[in-house]
Amino acid sequence: MEQSDENETRRLLCRFKSESGEVAGDMMDLPIDCTLQQLMLICNAILQQEEPVPYLFFVNETEITHDLKKALDVSNLNTEGVVDIIYQQQAVFKVRPVTRCTSSMPGHAEAVISVSFSPDGKHLASGSGDTTVRFWDVQTQTPCYTCKGHNNWVLCIAWSPDSSKLASACKDGKIIVWDPFTGKQMGKTMVGHKQWVTSLSWEPYHKDPDCRLLASSSKDGDVRIWDTVLCQTVLTIAGHTKSVTVVKWGGSGLIYTASQDRTVKVWRANDGILCRTLEGHAHWVNTLTLSTDYVLRIGAFDPIKDSHKDTLCADKKKSQEFALKRSDDFTLYLWNPEKDKKPLARLTGHQQLVNDVKFSPDGRILASASFDKSIKLWESKTGKFICTLRGHVQAVYMVAFSADSRLMVSGSADSTLKLWNLKTKKLEIDLPGHADEIYAVDWSTDGLMVASGGKDKVLRLWQN
């Protein structure tokens, strides 16, 4: 009897800490059988949340799924010490898994190379080897406009952060801006690159709500910044000795580029001055991702509140402030490029070329997709390996996260999409349907739809 009394009254000195190590509130005396629900209530109260927010809790890197006692090694517990309970905020809304193909949209005459939802989730665009850009009606799941202006393969497309324009670039090095509401070209074709364009990136919304400036990288080794109203180059950034594979416009006025010269470079956006060169790769740098990519992509759009309304409030200043509030720019493929040249971590394990790397929208997980048929997950802050997701039988070309960071979809040369549950780290569902390799995958920012395209020339939409 005494033993059970002792267990009932056993208490621990605890404190709540954020992922970054900041202590929240005072130390408190908690019973060892304190449940997950009780911890949730306490944490919300300490952090003075007006509306309850869901959290995950960890002690000694073990997630608390039921109560404190089950997560702790009670036999080795030092009741004199302080137990740190690490809290992680979860997305308030929940994205439902996509389970079926709701639409098969033919139209392109060649492979679909890129597919992208607008930041507000209301438009869908695709670029193809047939030299056209197409806009699709997401509601009726039918084609809207076929945009003709390029004379060669459309290699990349990019939405402006306010969803009002789409830029496309082709193998001839030409860039065109399109109006998604009419399907018509806006301004002149922008010419300047001597070889094909490899990627496009708009200046973030909080820097310019008019969304006027666009950066492009090219096989010619240059990066150009374009004024899309005057349709001319305002700045040419040269410094890489080989093809530039990716350009990303960060949230704090820096531009990041990766190249086949094995370096990543960080530039000042306003004058093109080189800030630092990040070295360490032994081969071409094919891809890079910013931990803020998702936040910069959605800009002033709020996937929770705005999914059934017009994207941006009429007051551009207000929208700009909202976008600015959530756009701190810190990590670049496990470098801290604003502060340091040395990588935080070297992530090894893939047996073949890595095709795609993406941070989860909450910035906690990094996923890498490879020709070795696997996807690997890593902790984004430390680079610590989490697990390998296996299931594809051919190269994995691309991954896309759901807006709540709970799910991920992957597209492969094996002609299937696969949906992964990031809590269980297991395959949730197989999504067959394509007749050939899948090159492009995107998950809409409101979480309702996945789009995919590839060698079979068909665009497919997937929903719950």
C-alpha cells in the first residue's frame, strides 16, 4: 500500500523549454503521471495563447505520447534534478491525406517538366517540352489557357508572391511573364541569357508588394535580376565559373546561388556584391533549399484564414507587414549563410545523385530525394539523420510537403506518387495512375490538392 501511495504522489520539478532553448514560465512541480492533455493546457496557459495551440512534447528526445511517466526512464530518474520538457508548436490546421486521382488533364503535347500552384492556391500552372505554359482551373479541373511565346522547352516556372503573375523560362534563355487571369503575355519577352535558364525566383512579398523584380540563373554562369515591368535586366551577377543550377531570393535581402563549380554563393540583392562563398561539395551542387522557402512562397497569404477568400487584403501595406512578420531568413542547406562560411553539418548516406531537397513548412525536417530510389529525412537544425523512406523502385525526382508538415508526397521515375506519414515515418498510400516517369509534384498551399506531371504529358490532380 505504501508503495502505491509513493507512486501516486511522486512529483518532478519541471520547466518548459522551446526548441531553441528559451525557458517558458517558472519551474513547476508536476505529478509524474501528468498527461499529454494536461501538459497541453499548462503550456498554452504559460505562453498565454488566446486560442489553444497543439504542441508536441519531448523529454530527453523521447516524445511524450501518453504521460510523463511513460516517456521517462523512471528507474534512473533523479527526482532532485530539473526535467526539461521541450515543446514544439504544431500547425493549427490539419491537412487530410490525398488518396485518389480526381482529375486527369491531357493537353500538353510533350512531357510536363514543371507544375506549380499559385501561392493563394487558386491557380495551377504547368510548363512543358511542347514550348507552352498552361493555366488550369483548380475548381473545375479543366484547362484555362494555353500560352504560346517560347520556341523551345519551357524548363521552369515561378509564381509572383501575390499570385498575380507567372514567369516562365525556356531552353533558348528567354523569360516571359504571363497574366493568369487572361493567359496573355505581360510586357516584352526578356532576352539576355546566352544559354538556357535553370531557375527563377521572385523578390519576396515583404520586400516589394508590387512583385516587380525577378532573379534568373542560367547555364551561362550568370544570374540576372529583371525589372518585369520595364522587361529589362537591372543587374547581372557574375562570379560562378560554371553553370548556375539554382537561384533563391531570401527574405533578408540576400540571394543564394548553387553551381556546377561546386560552390554556393551568397550575394547582396540590391547591388550584387558577393558576401561569401560556401565550399565543401566535391561535385556539382544540383539543388539547394532555404528553411524559409514555404513562408516566402505564401508571402501575405494565410492558408488557415484565406483559403476561401481573396488572397491579399486591399491594403498592401498591411499585407506587407503580415508577410514581413514571418520571414526571417536563417538556414541554407545546413549552412548558416548569414553568419558563417563553415557548414553546420555534412549529410551523407545517399548512394547516388540527390535530385531534390526541401525543408518542411515548419522548418524542422529536411527531406532529400535521390537517384538511389530513396528519400532521407534529417533534423534541420543539426543535420542529424532521422530515417530512410524506401518504397520507390526507381529514381525519386521530387518531394512536396503538406502545409501542416505532417505529410509528404514523392514523385518517381517508377511512375508512382507515394504519400508518406511523417509522424510514423511510414508509407501511407501508393498513388499509381501516371503511365511514365513523374518529373514534377506540388502540394497546394491550402493543403487541399496535389498536382503531378511528367513524361506521359498528362497533368493529374489528387485529393482526399
